[in-house]
Amino acid sequence: MNKYFLISFLALAVSCTVVDDKPQAYPGYVRKPLSSSITHVQPMTGIVLWTDSDNVKKGDIQLEFSYMLYSDVCKEKDVFDWSVVDRLLDQVASRGHQAVLRFRYTYVGKKCAVPDYIKALPDYEETVGKSEGRTTYFPDWRCTELQRFHKEFYRLFAERYDQDPRIAFIETGFGLWAEYHIYDGPFKLGRTFPSKEFQKEFTLAMKEWFIHTPWLISIDAADRKYSPFSAEPELLDVPFGVFDDSFMCEEHDSYNRTNWLFFGKDRYAKAPAGGEFSYYEDYDQKHCLDADGIYGRTFEDEAAKYHLTFIIGNDQPRYQPWERINEASKAMGYRFQVKDFLVKKGSGAAVLVANGGVAPLYHDAFLDVDGVRSVINLRSLMPGDSLWVSIDNPSIGDSPVLSVACDRLVPGQEIEFEADVTAASK
């Protein structure tokens, strides 16, 4: 059995009281009517807009995406100025949103974002080449200082931000756009792209550094040409998520699906699945959210198939009404449903809660009754599953208030739930 799943199962068995769907399991408890609905896209889910989009203040979104440059944070050896990151995160949080960040070195048509002090070293020599017909700069991964810096950067980033509620997810990688490929340009393993040995070392280190913030890599890392994952399948046990930057493209059922399956169809159970709508064709962007679907597939079906939590759709406000964007956003991630709500004065409450979404929540969250949280972590609740949660609260009131508590939210965010519990509910 996968070590991660074994640990998760044992933890759930210890902390959760899961019983049959029968109120008799709680003698003396009385059912309390409860009505609630999900009115907004849920935190840490949905369609993502870029931080510089004019639409970030207009629609019902929860996440904003931004590339970040290593060279903006570090210019001198061992001197890290995180103010550029904090400014961006503050701006995102001020809108009641959270960030999805991706640091990169290489972008088509741009200079390389390697820190200046490394570029000045005698053993560092960038490669200048053409990618998509544009002059593009590629880092020199032979340089031992670049390798050291890269690891130190993420170690310090995790030390500073791993529990920061302003960040929902981190994406990382190498090559063009940090998407684990150089599909067009001077690919040289160990030079313009890091060696597989270094990639392995970095992947294992990320597992130790990031405990609370989920991190993802591109599904293109399935290609043995670029990565060590095929040759060393034990690396697949590292709990990283995956993102797909050409989601809903015409060829998705072939190349993309093969890569998704390479990383495991159940990877969503331990780490998030994300991506971006395809830019292969203008048609893809214009029609990916059409209610009738595109290329014989609807977005809702694909979101369920791949257990998506979020997807970048920065151009969608140009092509779809906000009503449709919100509808599609709600088709991703978790969706909590309260099926029963029992209360016993002097003891506490018992709640039957289900996840009606397509993915779990990837941050800690707890049911809360009158200010007292459950022991059970809703992070463990998989899509399609339900469980009874007991909340011990001797001072519970006559009209108890049930909510979902999560310390990983920014001001203005709220995790909602659906409920239609009546006195006659079963």
C-alpha cells in the first residue's frame, strides 16, 4: 500500500468516528432543522484570473495567478528580498482572493530570470536561442551555484510562506514557462534543462520543505526525455499535484490523458489537480466553456474526470458571461453537504457531512458549532464520501450555529455548505 495513503487512513481511523447513517448512534441527540446553500465559488477552487486582469474585481472568483521571477527576489548571493512577493500577495488578499504562484527562469522572447550575481560567474554561460521564432534566453544548469541557489530559494520560500493564507497553491518546474519542457528551442539536458539527478534531489527536498502548501508540477514531466519520474517511479510517491496547461484541447484524450494517467488516476486524493485552458487554437479559448462542450467533451465532465480543483481561464470573461464562468467554477473542487444535524444539550453535536464535489479540500478545515471545532479534519473527506463528525461542546446553545472553520482563508472568504435538514429528515 502507498505509504501516504496508509498514514492518511490510520490518521482518519484514529480521529474520526464514522458510523452508519442512523441517528440511533447518538442516543439522546435531537435533530435540529438546518437550511443552507452555496452561493459563491468556494475558496481555493474555480476559474483563475491573472493578477493583472481588469476582471479580478468584477466576477465571483477565489484565485489569482501570477508568474514570479527569481531575479526579482535575489540579486546578490544569499540576499533575499521578499517584498515583491509580499506586495503581490497583499494586493490579491485585499480583493478577498488567494494566489497561485509560479516562479520561472525562461519565457519565450524574454531574458532569463537567473539572479544577476550568478550570471556574472565565470562558470555560467547562458544559451541564446530561438523559441517560437523569438530570441529566448536559457539558464546554464551546469553551474553548481545555480543549483544551490534554486534549492535554497525554495527552502527559504517554504520557511516564510508555507502557512501563509494568502497563498493557495504553488506551481514549479523547469524549461519554458516552468512547464517541464523545451518543446521549441535548444534543449540540452544538464545545460539548458537541469539534469535528472538534480531534478530528483530537488523533488525529494520539496517534500520536506512544503508541509502545508500544496505544490504542483506540469503533466509534461511525464516525458522521460525531460524528467526522472519514468526511470525512478518511487518519485511518484512524493505528494505533489499536477497541472495541465492545454486543458480541453482537441488532442486531450491522447497525449494529455496519457500524461495524467502516468502520474496516477488517484493522485487527486493527496494533491490538487489544476491547469489552464488550451491556447493551441483560438477556438479552444472561445469555446472551452460552451454548455454543449468542445470536441465532444463538456468542461463539467472533464473537471469530474480529472478531479480538478482550479484552472486558469484568464480570457474567459471575453467569451462567456459571468453566470457561466461561476457555474463552471462551482463544478471544481470540494462541495460540502450537511445531511444531518443532531444536538444534545450539555454534550454537543453530531453532523453527517458529505463531499459532493469532485476533489477534496487541500487545506485543514473543521466543522464548528458555537465556536467549538471538531477534531476531524475535513481535508480527509474524499468526493462522494460522507461521515459523522462529533463536536463535544457542553455549553452548546438552544439554537446552535454550524459553520466550517479554516485558518487558511483571507478576510472576506467563507467556506459554505449545503443543507436541507428538517425535523422529518432521515
